[in-house]
Amino acid sequence: MVYIKYVETKLGKIGIVEKDNKIVKVIIINEKDKNRKDKEDSKNDYENYQEKDTELLLEAKKELEEYFEGKRKEFDLPLEQEGTEFQKEVWNVLEKIPYGETRTYKEVAKMVGNEKASRAVGMANNKNNIPIIIPCHRVIGSNGKLVGYALGLDMKKYLLDLESKNK
């Protein structure tokens, strides 16, 4: 069974999804998302998950609330998401980027062993189903600019500003 727990945050409503005792997805829910009709949304329709207060979802809710309060710098949750070996390597590297710091796509590519894979790193970031907890928002362009965030650049800026302020 797949369960969901909702958390109200300054970013709006967030859905945390659990499957087989692991966090598999974090969904930022807003009106714009509800109106999207692309294939990805219909395949992963959050409204079809069963809402339930499992031990893991309650812990994830607590950790996200602490993060948004500036009290939590790292998450301690079991995570799992499907992806290629390369994507999984990128996601593992993202989890190692310290709170309040950033890395460029090229730096992440070097960390996974392929300096020329900046675009592939960007695609792996885009496929990250567990944003915030797996901090793809900490990856920036080589010129230091905020680029390419699936949840929007305003969200990326908000998360980076939150971390910078609470470093």
C-alpha cells in the first residue's frame, strides 16, 4: 500500500509519500499542480494515495517542519526512488552537499566520475522525486546563477535563502 501525509508549510501544502516503509516521493501541492494534465501527473496522481499517519510519515512530517523552522540541517529518513544507476549516484551525491552550500552541475558531474555529464546531472535532478529531502535545489549553474529547478526558480531561491539564513 502507498500512503500519504500532508504538511502545511510556507511553500504551501506538501504531500509525503511512503511505500514499503520508505519515503518515495515529496509533492509540492498547489493550484497550478492540480490543473496540470501531463503524463507524469496522471501516472503519479497523489489523490489516489491513502492518507494515513504511519510512524514513518509522522517522522518525515516532523523533520520537514524542523527543516522549514531552520532547526534541521539533515534528514534521517529511509528513502527509495526508481532510477538509473547514474541517477542514483547523482542523488547520493546531492545528499552529501552540506546544508547552506551549493555545487555546480559540473562539480556534481565530477563527483560522480564524469566531468562532461553536466546535462545528465541536470536530468537526474529533474527526475528527483524527493525534493528538499534530497536537496537538488543546492545545484546551481557554473556562473553561480539559479537555473533549472523542476519546482520553479522561486522555490529554489526560497530554499537556498532559508538555508543561508539558518546556516
